[in-house]
Amino acid sequence: MLRTLPVLVNVARPVRLWQTSEPAFDVDSDIRKVMIVKHGAAFTLNVPFRGNPVPSATWAKEGVDLKVRGTIESTETSTSLTLDKSTRYDSGEYCVTIESPLGKAVPGPPVGPVEIGEVGETTVCLKWAPPEYDGGSPVTNYVILKRETSTPTWSEVSTNVARSSFKVTKLTKGEEYQFRVKAVNRYGMSDHIDSKPVMIKLPYSKSDDSPSVPSPPGSPEILASGKDFATIEWMKPESDGGSPLIHYLVERHERKSARWVKVNRDGAHLDTTLKVTGLTEGNIYQFRVTAINKAGESEPSEVSLYVVCRMSSDGRNHSLSIMTDQQEDEGEYTCKAINDAGEAETTGVLVLEAAPSFHPDYQLKETYYAGLGTTLRIHAVYIGLVDTMKDEEGQYMFHAGEKTSSATLTVSAITRPLQDVTVAESQTAVLECEVANAEAEGRWLKEGQVVDFNENVVSEVDGAVRRLVIVITRPQDVAEYTYQVANSKTSANLRVEGMYLSAEPRL
């Protein structure tokens, strides 16, 4: 679109006329195709444009400005991005924005929040508002993407949505989804807005005679485990909500991760035992179970105790390592060998004992003296507390006759400290610790200051686990983070490495 600037002409002086035009891209369909680049190779993305005055150009990847990695060069007619050594982190969607005093080329993001309408057995209705700024060109369509909350990967639902509402179909019943919306005009695609997670489940009436969701199942117990599997068992829920159960959903959680992963997505599992396979040797896992009926899902069960998948064998000798200090792991363990001729087994008993320690005021002496014909009695006092809790902290008194001694027991309010975390820029960072008392309230600090929570920085509580989640990390998120509860605290450093890159960049 061209605009002519009107001027007044004074015949006594020569004048110069010029034209202005809004910024626009001069691109063909090929530039929008996926570019395939070999790992380690350099690549350049070049985008021609026009506009008067000359527009300025900025590059972004997955909605995050590119400032750390890559070389950006712009002329009066084009802009280019060059990356010398590509890695798998370079793959993704790259967006160029050009702007001049006459306006931007791409529209602003749709106006949220993304409203969740009717949820069906395999469908959900979405609604949002058009962008407040259309970039100087009307919005032509919207792009809808989806992802299962158990995975970070987004996939396209539709790229040609004409209205600011859409019914998503072909979803998986019982799965939790998040949706993303972008606006498109003749110049390009806007930044995105995301919906809140939504569970796809059977619709049901909320009248008094309608069924309700079941109560939670019992906490899973570990029946057996090996280097790549664990067999768990749980109790049925006390109430089925007035409707027969149709499925037990089992999830696993690695101790070093903040994400719960579904392990039995398909079919209707109604047995209260399950052999979970595909585990990684040496990793530490927990499990939880959710009961499902026609009305929906119950609250998840209490989590299981940790189990470590660690077995080793040299062909003849086999060993099982139990990395635990929990008394619940005491008991009889059996190793069974089976072949075509029969089977044999051997059994061992695991007993966990706290090593005794002598009371500091009643240590034994190296030498004692007693008179001939007399009796000498030697007393030694030791104290041991197993599975101490925070409310057991304090001063303990010991009375022997008329003498009294005391000792102070200090119990840390934090049972699992924070660990240092390193992520690539724009990726999600999770800082996690565990407290002794699940009901305790604490606070998160960043460089000693209370963390300012928002949609991008979220605090989560999962029983005794405390998490700080930064959904999209940026360089300014690099800091020392601390979780403080009572008089105890734990700290760790967050590092953000450059930007996210990948081997299959596309514009």
C-alpha cells in the first residue's frame, strides 16, 4: 500500500517529492517451507522487504528475541540471520518483524485469555479476541496449535481459522491439553497466547442424581522391581462416585524431574496391579494412581515410596542395590532363578538399624579404678531417634537420681535441598526441594529478595514438594534462588545458556 505525502509548492524554490509506504515483505512460498540443515553446518535465513522510511528488523525464535546467539545483518531491502554451527536446539519457528514510523508488518498477539467452552468426549471449544493492533493490515486467519501437557512438543491443529473461535476435534479422552493461538496478516504471524490446561473427559450433567468422580485410590505399594521395571499395587477407592470405574490411570515421576508421565494411556485398566516397564536403570521413581468413571477423574492417590531400579549381573552373579534409608524397605527379599528344568530361589532379610551414639555427658573413660572386693558398675547412655520430625525439635532432659543433663535436637525443616539447574534460553526451568512438614509455609527468594510471581513464574506445592517453575527462561532469570521455611533454607543457582537452537529451522 503506497501513500503520497502532499506538499505545498513554492515556485520560487525547487522542491523534491517523495512517497512513503508501509513496511512489507517481498517473499515467495519457498521461504515458508521447512529448511533442513545438517548438524554442525552453518545456515543463513534471508528475508527481503520494502518500505519507506526503511524499516528496522528484529528476529525471534518461538516468541523469544534473538540477542545472544547468531549474527543479524540488515540492509535497506533485506535482513538475514546467520548461525555458524547448528545444533538440534536450532530447530523451531523463526519470526521476523519489521517496523517503521508507519507501523509494524505483523499483527499483535490475539487478546486473551483463551476461553475454554464446552468440553466433549474428544472435543473442546476455544474462544479468544482479535489482536488490538493488526499491523497495518487486516488479520486474515488464525493458527491453532496443541500439546499434551505431558510433553513439550506442539503440533498444528489448523492454520486457516477464519474466526476468533474454533472447535478442536480428534482429541484423546482422558488426556490433558494446552492450546496456542496466533494471528496472521498479509505480512506474517504474531506472537502467541496460550490457554490454561484442560482435561478432555466425558460430559455429564451436574444434577443431584448424576454420578460424581470417584474418591482417590490407595497409595501404590512396590511389589517388585528390577533394572527396568517396577510392579505396583493399590487399593480401590472407597467410593466409585455412583458410577462403575472405567480405568485406572497410572503415572510415574522421576526424582530429578518435576513432570508426571502417564504410563498406561491406552485401554481400560481395571486391575489394581500393574507392571510398569521401560524404566531406566539407576533412576529413582515414584508412582501415583487416578481412578476414572463416567463423571471424570478422581484426585490422584498419595504417591508411592521411592523405588530405585538398579540391578547388575555378570552372567552368574546378580545383585540388587537398594538406595534407601526408609524403614518401610525392611523385610525379606527373594532372588529366583528359572530355566526350562525348573527353578531355585534364595532369600535374604534386610534390616535397617540406626547406629547408636553415646550421650556426650556420659562417655566411658579409658580407665576405671575399684577397691579390692568391691563391685563396680559402669553405665553408658546413648540416644537415638529414627525418622525425626520437625515437631520433635527442642531440648531433651535426662534425669538420673538427683543429677540432670540436657541436649538440644535440631531437625532441619528441609529434607531434600535444591539442586543447580541449567537450561537453554526460552525453555522451562524447575527448581524443586522437599520439606519435612507438608503443611509448612515458606517463601521463594531471588538473590535474597522475595520472588515476584506472575504467569511466567509460578510456585507449586505437591504434598511436601515445593517447586518454582519459570515457564520461559530469559537471561535476566539467571540468579541464586532460595527456598526458606522456618529457620531452614536451601539455595541453588539457575543458569540460562544462550538461546534454543535446532537442526531444522523454519521461517
